Amino acid sequence: MDKILISGLVAVGTVGVKEPERDFPQELLLDIELEYPLAKVGKSDSIEDTISYSFVAKLLRKSVQESNFYTLEALAEHLANEIFEETPADAVRIKIEKANFVSKTSSVGVQIHRQRSI
């Protein structure tokens, strides 16, 4: 399956279960894979035949900024649904990490994979 990749997207939003992490927006690091056939755009070289990674990046940054979830899991599910509402992607894989959040780790996070409902 063909994929559109966005790696290392920094988005800022409020997510967390307890204080003080709910007191201020945090930087989150996102990796996104969109499954979508790319043969047509490979031949046409036209942006209309693909999914704009710039559009998706802006969509996700805005969605994270406006959200207020307690868990990364709920945020990831919300972002997957936003992608399906706004793009023709067949499937999406989203990884969200918080850097330097848990002692003696470089990051913690979640990853989900969702298929478009038919």
C-alpha cells in the first residue's frame, strides 16, 4: 500500500490527566502515515490527485491546539477521525509522543492504526 508520511510534526495542546500537565499547553511530537493510492499522482504530477501533507499538518496542529483531552489515546482517536472527515485516506497510523515526560525516558506515547469505515 502506498503511504504519505509526515514525521516529527510538532503540535502544541493541552493533554494530561493531572495537574500540572493540564495547567499549560505541551509540545507533542506526531508521526503520521496515510494509506492512499499514489499511482495516479505519480503519472499526473498534480496535487489534486493526492493528499496534501501541508493540509494534513495544518489540520492536525489546529486540532491539537483546540483539543483538551485527558489521554493521548483519545487525542489520537480524535485526530484519526479528523483525517477521515477531511481527506480520502484509506487508513491512518498516528503516533503521538510527549518528550522528557516520564523520568529516565526520552519519550512516552501511543500509536494507533485505523481503517476507513465502509
